[in-house]
Amino acid sequence: MDHQNAVKEALNALYHHPQDEVRSKADEYLQDIQRSIDAWQVADNLLHDPTSNLETLIFCSQTLRSKVQRDFEELPSEAFRPLRSSLNTLLKKFHRGPPKVRTQISIAVAALAVQVPAEVWGDGGIVNWLRDEMNSHPEYIPGFLELLTVLPEEVFNYKIAARPERRRQFEKELTSQMELALNILTACLKINELKEQVDFLYRHSFSCTTYQSSIFGLVVSDVKMPIQGLLTEKLKMVLEAFASWLRLRHGIPGSVLASHPLVLTALSSLNSELLSEAAVNVVSELIHYTTSGNSGGIPVQMPLIQVLVPQVMSLKEQLRDPSMDEEDVKAIARLFADMGDSYVELIATGSDESMMIVNALLEVASHPEYDIASMTFNFWHSLQVILIKRDSYISFGDEVSIEAERRRRLLVFRSAYESLVSLVSFRVQYPQDYQNLSIEDLKDFKQTRYAVADVLIDAASVLGGDATLKILYVKLAEAQACWGNGHSEWRLAEAALFCIKAISNYVSVVEAEVMPKVMSLLLELPHQPQLLQTVCLTIGAYSKWLDAASDGLPLLSSVMKILMDGMGTSEDSAAAAAVAFRHICNDCRRKLCGYFDDLFPVYHRAVIGEGSFRISADDSLHVVEALSMVITELPPDQAKQALEKLCLPVVTSLQGVINQGPEILEKRPARELTVHIDRLAYIFRYVNHPEAVADAIQRLWPLFKAIFDLRAWDMRTMESLCRACKYAVRTSGRFMGITIGAMLEEIQALYQQHHQPCFLYLSSEVIKIFGSDLSCAYYLKILIEALFKRTICLLTNIKDFTARPDIADDCFLLASRCIRYCPQLFIPSTVFPMLVDCSMIGITVQHREASKSILTFLSDIFDIAKSSGGEQYLSIRDSVIIPRGASITRILVASLTGALPSSRLETVMYALLALTRAYGANAVEWAKESVSLIPLTAVTEVERARFFQALSDAASGNDINSLMVPVEELSDVCRRNRTVQEIVQGALRPHELNLVTVS
């Protein structure tokens, strides 16, 4: 009673007390109660208490549902019967509501059925029990119908702490009782209060003159739909329960369902205002059911399909009915979309009746509401894939027949996709009030444009880019004519250009009919900011076409002027112009390399920030990349001079910052340095002249060293500088000469004091390029030993890993690089066993990337025999791993069973299976020792045996993919609720193992 009163008081405080602190304490208390074993009795008592208010009922029903789902194992076995009885009583008590409470109680009963085998439940299982209860107590049918609805849904509810084997059994129990469940629902239709309404629907449904065609049984004449009548909530619940059971996808033949009373009731209810939502849900599930894997396939389900498709098609006229509620139209559109998605392979055959469905989907796509029209977008994509993919035509035999059928289908669907282009292209147009759009509305508008662009790409895949371009050019020409008549409307032209830009990858580079007109129009369009932004992006999108154009240089000169205007108009148009400039310099570099001096002023203005350009520092990197790619096409001597010229303004600005002196420099924001260093990084990355870049980095090294020395404490500056060095090393390779030695010496020394993770990352890039170079072996060995020894001292316990995840991540990335590129330096070294010990401490770090790097490092060690020449290191590896094998395995098992999040499961599993492949029976024995620590209440003997068999199969060389399920199931079993997970981790104690002392 004390707990019950306290819960009532806490709920009252939570919902009604004015002070936040009191509400917070009340919430904390209620959460504690929910986690306690007392929650069972408290929640049950308060639900039976007639004085409990709505807030108390909702809280207690949620608590009881949660306890049954997650903590059922807390109860002794003899508690099942009283619990089932109590829940049944509550279900009857709340059969008329409140609906929220009734739903929670229903879910609790269903979750109990998941936990308890049918033979323990008794009465032939829950469905039989439910039938008997409904026969004995028909007055409580609403509560029982809700239970019947949620029951199949709980098959897929992984919140329930059921073992995987029990979950599979429950699914089999329900599928075996599906016929009984449908019989119960059918019987509900015959209840007196429903029978008259059902009969009314039947009398006014399906009265039509029909002509059934060969595949879908489409009705040519209009179907007379039922007159709307009064329908009860109970009938709605029957249909909702039917839809729920259909989701089990149990293979009932289409011939049975086609004439089933529940199906006929759903179809006859599609036009009912009160029942349309439930009816649509049923028909939608029936459509999906006909193509599901367990249904037996389309041939088996064809009788049902021939009933469903005509009924859905008969709703087509309602899509244009202005009197229809938008939600009702949306529901009808959903059925057409479901039909298209489910039967797309049949539709792709291009039969006459298929085109009736396609035309209906075009009708949906033409709806003014985007949310309705977009329901068809997935269909158009799926259809396009089938029409284009060669595999779709293999059954036609030889290549001639395949190509003939492919051309026939493309011709059949040509007009549909042409119509689609016109129907969707207007949706990208800026709204009149675009300047007043909220951030959320603007985000939605952008998403709409991206989605339409995808549809246009689908159309271009079927029609061809050149044909699609012709359709879209008509829109652009109309917009240009409108502008020419004195209207200041820019939105039509912008929308047409956006669509033309979207299909750029599908337009031939030799297209000579429309693209010259498009480019000519671009020169005439006004420089309204949004329009200019799209103009610039369109120019960039057609850079390959510009490169191939016969009048390339004059045209390039003209579009470059547009880009210059874009760079000076607004920040958005400047960003678009910078991107377009990069594309043109990349694709037209051979034409432009002779005009480097003419392009350089654009670069200089973008980098220095002088003049009218409105390019941000980040967007200026596009311009840096553009000029760098042009330099790549120059001969070596000219490239060296051009590179020096490119670096000069950046170096001058950077030198100016450094010349302020050490005291001032230490106080300057990192951005004042990194903006310039990042530009140098782009130059080193994209100027593909190794010797020229090596020469540049050698000249710039004193400047870089000064920044290293003065700002080694600053992570952002060091990351930027190491990135620049990384690209210099990557581009220059072996041409780096003495500079690489100076660079390594610098980061090795600085790391001892400042521990910047980026020093490790830069070192891994050096290892990748120079690891196999014998002339560098001495220096690299000193480098990796110094870096690893210092890192090991920083990571002595799991708290260190948690506090320094970036160091852990980059350290073990470097270690993996060493295994791949210089095992001869790393494996025999004294730091190798020390780093293995360090990795064992950090495996369970919660940081995703750090944990992944550690596990990958261990997997690389276990798999070293797979690498070239790796077998020569097996004896050293074994001398390190075998003494630690039992502890490593135990930590991996702990990680698998809850020490790491389930999202990390795949990486952990691979490491464990790699260990098993490497050490065979030893690894299996280590795993048995680890799992034996887990109590049998958490993991049964059968579950252990499956896990051990999977490891034994892995040790025997079986395909790893086939072994994943038993390993995943052990993980699921040990994570099924918090109590079990705590028991398992308490038994394995991965953080308390007596590991080798790290020094």
C-alpha cells in the first residue's frame, strides 16, 4: 500500500506540480519503481483499483506491459497462471476503454504468450484460448479483438526478452493457427449487430458488368461501389485484426482468400467514411501478401490478384473528385502505389491491362498534392530498373530475341515516361513566397527537388537523355518567351534549368540539337540570385559537353563570364559558380591548360578575397582544386612554375600570420592559419606532378616546421597541417627525399609532449608509402616504436581509452597499417606484444571508431597468414597470442554478449571467428572456458552447444557467413533484458581480467 500511494502521489506531482525539481524527482522515483520487482504487484493492484484515475491507469498498464515484455523471468514459474488470469480480468474490465489502457493490456497478454510455450499456456495455445473466451464472454469482444490484433504484431517485436528459439516457435504457433484466427474474425461478422451492416455492404457491392483480361482480371466497365452506411467500431476492429494477421505472410492460397468473407468485407468497405482506413489497410496487406515469399508466388495468388486489381482500379475516378477528403484520396493513392510496387514485374511485360495500371499511376502522379503524387516515385524507379536491366530478359534466349523484347518494352512505356517528365517537372518550381519559408519548409522543398530529380533520371534512363532534354527544353523555351514578353517571372526558367541539370549525366556529349540552344539561352537569362545559382550549376553539370563542343573555346569564354558574375552576386550563387568552375577546369583541362595565366586572376581573387567576389573560404577550395587540375595537364617545367605561382598568395598570407611573432601567433584563432594550410593541402592533393609537389614541400618545410613548433598544442591547426603533409606525401611518394626524414623527426619529437592523434594518422600514411622501402627501414622502425611506446603509456586502463578515443583510433589504425605494409619492422619489435596487451584493455571502449580500429587490428593479427609473406611471422604471433588467447577470447565473448553495443556485433564476430580460424581447437576451448562462466539461467546448454558448433565449423574452414546466426543468437540471448545482461557481464568481467602490465 505504501508503494501504491507513493506512485499515485508521484504521478500527481509529475503531471500537476508547478516546480520542475519536484516533477523531476517524481519522474526519477517512477522510473525506479518500474525497474523494481515490486512494480508487478503495484501496477496490478492499481489497475484493479476502481479509484485509480486515468493517469494512474495509463502508467500502470504501461508498466505491466513493459515488465511482461522485458522482465518476465523475474517471476517464479508458478506465477504464470495468476498473471494470465489477472491480465484476462483487466482485459475484460477495460474492454470499452480507455483505449490506451486496453491496448497496453492487450500487448501485455500477447507478450506473455510470446514468453510461454503453447503447452504451458494450456487450452491449445493462446488463439484457442481466445476463441473459447470470446464464445464464453461475447460482451467483451472489443477487448478480445484488440488482443487478436496485437498478437501477430508481437512476433516481430524484439523488445520482448524471448530467446530466439522461443520466438521462432511462437511464429510457428501463430501461423499454424492462422486459419482459426480468421475463422474467429469471420464469426465476428455474423454477430447480430454487425451482420445486418455486412449484408448491406454485400448487397450494394460488386454489382457490375465485368470483362476479365488474362493477367489481372481488370474490369473494363465501371464498378458500382457500395453506398455508404453506418458501420460500427467493432467491424473496424475486425478488419484491423485481419490486416495484422495478413502480415504473418502465411501461405493461404489465393483461391481461398479470393472468396473469403473477410476479403469481401474489406473490398466492400473501401468507400465507407467510417471504415475506409481499415479497409485500405486490409487491401494493402492483401496486395503485399500476394507477392510475399511465403505466399507461394503470383501463380498461386492469381485468383486473389484478379479480385483485388479490378476493385482498386474502380477507385480511379475518385482521385479527381474535388469533393473527396484529402486523406481519403491519399488512402486510395496508396493502394495504387502498393499495386504498382508489388506487381511491377507483371506490369513491365507491357500488356494492355498493365498499361491501364500505369495510366492510373500517372493519374496519381498528376495529383496537385506532392505527398500523394510522390507515392508513385518508387514504382517508376523499379519499373525503370526492370526495363533497363539485361537480366529481366534472359528468359527470351538469344541476344537477338532479348534485344527485340527490350526495344518493344521501351517503346510501350515511352509515352508513359514522357508524360511523367511533364507531370513532375513543375514541382521543383520555387513557391511565390519562397523568401518567407521557414527553415523546415525550405528543407522540405529541397527534398522535393531532389526526389523529382531522381524521377527525371529514371525517365532519362528509359527515354534516353537526349529525348528527355527535348521535353524539358520546351519548358525552358516557354519560360524564356514569358520573360521576353516583359514578365519578370524567373521561377519557370529556374525550374526548367534545374530539371535539365538533373539529367546531365544522361545527355550525350555530342548532342547538337538542343544543348547549343540551352547554352545560348543561359547567356540571355537575368541574373536573379536563385536563377543565377541554377544557371551556374547547370554549366558545371554539362562540363563534359562543353569540352566536346565544336566551338568549345568561345563558348567556354562565354560561360566563364557567367560564372564570374555568379561569384559576385550572392553567397549561394558564388558557391554554385565555384563548383561549376571546378567541373569545367577538371573536364576541359586540356583546352584550358594553355590559358592558366588567364585563369589565375580568378583564383587570386577567390583566395585573397579582394574585389567583388563573395566566395566563402570553404568554397574557395573548389577554385584551388580547379587550378590545380589545370596544372596537372601542363608539361613538368611549366607545371613547376605554375605551382609556385599557385602557392605564392597562400604562402604570403600564411607567412604574414607567422611574422606576427610567437607570442601573438599562439593567441590567434586556429582558423587564421588553417584557411591557408587547407588551400595548400588541396594544391598538394590535386596537382599530379610528384616532383613539382616534392620540390614545393621542400621549399615550404621551414614554414611548416615553424607552425609545428609554435602550434603543436592546437589540435585544429595540427590536423590541418598533417592533412597537408599527408597529401604531399601521397602525391610525391619517393620523390620526397630528405623532407620526409625531417617531417618524421618533427612529429616523433612533438608527439612525446603533445599527443596529437593526427601525428599518428600522418605516420600511417608514411608507412603505407614507404613501409616496404628498405632504405627507410631504420627511420621507420624508430618512428613506430617511439609512437607506440608513448601511446601505450597514455592508454593504461579503459578510462584512458574513453577519455582519448581519437588517440586509440589512430594508434590501432597505424598498427594495422604496419601489419600490412611493414610487418618485418613491426611484428618482431618489442612493442608488438605491448600493443596487443594495450588492445585487450581497450576492446570494450564505447567509442565506435576506436573500438572498430582495435578489433580490426586484432583481426589483422589473426589473419596474418593470409597476407603476402605473412607465414614467416606465425611463430612470433603465436608466442604473443597463445598465452593471451583465453583472455582475448573472454573479452571478445563479453563484447559479443553486451559489453559493446549490438551495432558493433559484426566487427566483434569477425574478430572472434578470425581467432577461431587461426587457432582452431584451442580457440574453441578458450570459448568454452569463457561461456562456462555464464550461468545456465542466462544461456542454456542448447544455446551454448549451437555457439560452440559454429566456432568448430569456423575452425574447420566453413564459410563464415553461414555461422553468423548461432553467434548472433548467443548475443541476443545475453542481451534480452537488463538483468540478464548484467548477470552475463558480471560473470565474464572483461574489465577485471588480470592483464599483463603495460609499461
